[in-house]
Amino acid sequence: MVIIAGLGNPDRKYEDTRHNAGFMALDALADKYGIEVRTKKHRALIGKGLIEGMPVLLMKPQTYMNLSGESIREAAEYYNVPPEDLIVFCDDVNLELGALRIRKSGSAGGHNGLKNIILELASQEFQRVRIGVGKQPERMDLVSFVLSHFTAEEKKIMEEAAADAAEAAVVMMTKGTDEAMNRYNGSRRT
């Protein structure tokens, strides 16, 4: 089984905010494969299904961004899934709006959700798809920026990025992370 987790914050007020780019990508993947992510388990909303014949657990931790790792660790332990069979969708303020950056492993790069996953799993060896949400304006603090809502124009770009991230995760599962990196890193539809 592969666990695919989208990071975000659960309250309605956080819908369509930059920090919820991971939820957007997970929703795009779930919609494409007809997997309902509604069951409450492991302090997350989860859905089980098949993607290209492979069993998956899709999850949206409900612990808020900074404690995402607690929920993901619970699921990984319960299903006996090693870190290398985990794919995480998350936002990235260092990437252009809609651009993707895929990695096999690595540091948190300042992302608190990823920091908590690394802490809880005691490993950096999980795959991630970072989704660019634009760079923070100089006059705005980081928290305010990541919790800000997308404009209508930005939301269209992010919907395309979420679809691309979902496709990238499928390539990661079926053809490998290197192939996904070659196809999607730095990409943004124009």
C-alpha cells in the first residue's frame, strides 16, 4: 500500500488558502480515481482505493498543518507502510505560483508540516510534491501569507497545479520518482 497525504488545515475558513495546496492536490487525485476521502480515522479524513491497480490510502490530516506528522505516523504504523511508500503534497512559498518540485527525500526546507512528519517518522526518506503558492510579499509576514486566500485568477492556476501534482503522484507510483521529477519539476502550465 502507498499512503498519499495532502497537507492543510481542516477548518472551512482555511479552504482555498495557500497552506491548503496539499488538500487541493489530494482532492484532485481522489476525484480522478473516484476515491471518497470522508472516513474519520487516524485523526484524518481517509479514503482507500486503487490507483492504476495499486492499493492506496489517501489522507487529509485533521491535526492542523504543524502536527500533520502525528496523523501520518498513526496511519503508517497501522498499515505497516514504510516512509519510502509515503507521498506528501504540500505548499511551497519558495516556488512560483503553480510550479512543482518533486523530491524522493530531504529536509523540511522550513515547512512546519514536513518538519513534523520527519520528527514523527524519524525519517526524511519519504517522497514529496511541493506546490508553489507564490512568494510572500515583503510587507506581509509568512503566517499571514500562507493563510491568505487565492485570488480568482490564482485559484485557476492552482487548480491546474493540483491536477498536475495528482498526475505526478501517479507517475511516481507507476514509473518512479525520477521519471516524475523529469516530467514535472519546475513545470507550470501556461
